[in-house]
Amino acid sequence: YFKSLMLVVLISFSFISRANSDIRAFTQKMVDNILEIVANDSMSNDKKTALLEKTFLDVVDIQWLAKYTLGRHWGELTPDQANEFIKLYEQYLLGIYVPNFRKYNSDKVTITSIQELGTEDKKEYLVKTTIQNDRRTTAYSINFRIVRKDDQFKIFDFITEGVSMISTQRAEFNAIISAHGMKYLFSKLRNRNLGSDN
């Protein structure tokens, strides 16, 4: 019995180590890609933007985020409205994060820990990182919540200095819907994506 138990423990430890290694590689590759693009002085701004947008869309689970941020209101949408919201939300996220990525020139990003969360059926991981740059005297944290989906890792939350992106956006969007309705949220996102938030 003891030998069997030890075998199970060793197999489980091996699986966790492999999973953590894969998560670390995924995160490091994403970070390296972003820093490499931003630091490339020979690349045009338009090219940098296109590559940063592609990197973001490759690693972030946009559809899941779109559903989560609307909460119970997602079920109120028609299929056409759902597709439109996903597109609006995708552009909204790109408008927030891609400009921020471009500020990471010469930054040093360090993966400090990887924590396994979730259940056996849905493994989730919390990857903690610190960022150090010349613009701040102290390092700050950006953590990623990551899930394996269709044999790929996808980010479903960014936690900056302890503040969760999806929790903040869900609260904001639901407050807008409660006060002004779904059409108003759509209109607000359209205006925001066009550079006007009136």
C-alpha cells in the first residue's frame, strides 16, 4: 500500500511540475514577444501595434471574458448581439492593453511564482510576476490567471497591484446596464473604440 501511495504521489508531483513548466514557458514566451516587439526600433509604429494586438489575441480568452463581464445579462442577448458585443469588447481590450504594452520598453519582467488552482476538471493557474523599470523606484506586480482550454493556455484575468480586471469590468458593465440599459453599454463601447467616450 505504501509503495502504491508513493507512486501516486510521485506521478502527481511529476504532473504538477510538468504543468508548471509549461505554464512558465507560455508566460515567458508571451512576455519575451511583447518586450522584443516594443524594443525593436527598426519597426514602424503600425507594425508594432499589429503584432502586439496579435500577441494579445493569441493568449487571451476573449469570448469567455465577454460572457463573464456581462454576467446574467449575457443570456439576454440575441446571437447577433452576442457576436457584436464580443467584437466591441475585443476592440475595447485592445485599446486598453496594447498602448500599455508599448510602455514596457527596457522593463524587466520576472516570474516569481506559479500556483495551481481550480479543480481536476478545470485546472487554473495563478502566475505572479514583478515588473521593474527606470520610471519607478520599486517593482510592481502584474499577475495572470490562466486556464488550459482546447490544449492551449489562455489568460482570463489580469491582476494589477491586486486589482482584478474581470471583476472591475463586470461591476462597471453591470452598473451601466442597470442604470441605462444594454443599448447604452453598446453605444458607450462603440464610442470608446472610436476614441470618444461621450
